[in-house]
Amino acid sequence: MKLRFGLLCLIAIVGLGCTARSITLPDSESSAAQLYSDKCSACHALPHPKRHSAAEWPPVFKLMERRMRERHVPAFSAEQRSVLLGYLQDNAR
Ligand code: HEC
């Protein structure tokens, strides 16, 4: 069982590139999704909005804003923050 999983992952790595380069975002054509994929992939692979519940996203978001300050990444405007957080919560798990 374990071996089979490893084999599958190996095939995935070789075949597709296991780096999660391209997740499929909800409403991927919307400006919110585009802002999201632009801003939230600067430091790590883009997490899917379903990674967290609507209640969990605000504290995670706050932590990310702190990580941005630490790294001198320009802060979000109030509007960007509300678009991004709204997008995450609308599409949360
Ligand atoms: C300035 C760099 C930076 C940016 C920009 C950034 N993150 Fe992060 N993110 C991190 C770091 C560093 C971690 C590792 C955990 C930690 O140190 O807090 C992380 C971890 C995470 C995690 C992992 C926690 C988990 O649930 O597995 C999520 C989710 C996440 N970020 C979401 C986001 C979202 C959403 C955005 C856009 C609003 C974003 N990140 C933008 C630096 C960043």
C-alpha cells in the first residue's frame, strides 16, 4: 500500500511536476482569483481556498500580513485585503 503510494507520487513527480504549480482556483477568471494568485504565491505555492474554513482564514490572513511586513513586502490596501479575504471565505471549505 505504502509502496504503491510512493510509486504513484513518483509518477506524478516525473509526469506532472509535483510542485503544485497550477491548482485550479474557483472562479479562476475573476479579478479576485487573479489578485489572489498574484499576491499569495509570492512566498510559497498558492494554497487552495479550501485549505481553511471561513472562520479560520482571518487569523491565517493576519499572520500572512505579518510575514509580509517581516519581509518588507508591500502591505495590501484596505480594498485588496477585503477582496482577498472575501474571496477566501466565499470559497472556503
Ligand atoms: C511575505 C511572504 C508571504 C506571503 C506574501 C504570503 N505568505 Fe503565506 N506563508 C508564509 C510563510 C513564511 C508561511 C509558513 C508558516 C509561517 O511562518 O507562518 C506561510 C504559510 C501559509 C499557509 C500555511 C498554513 C497552512 O494552513 O498550511 C497558508 C494557508 C498561507 N500561507 C496562505 C497565504 C495567503 C492566503 C496569502 C495571501 C494573502 C499568503 N499566504 C501570502 C509567507 C507568506
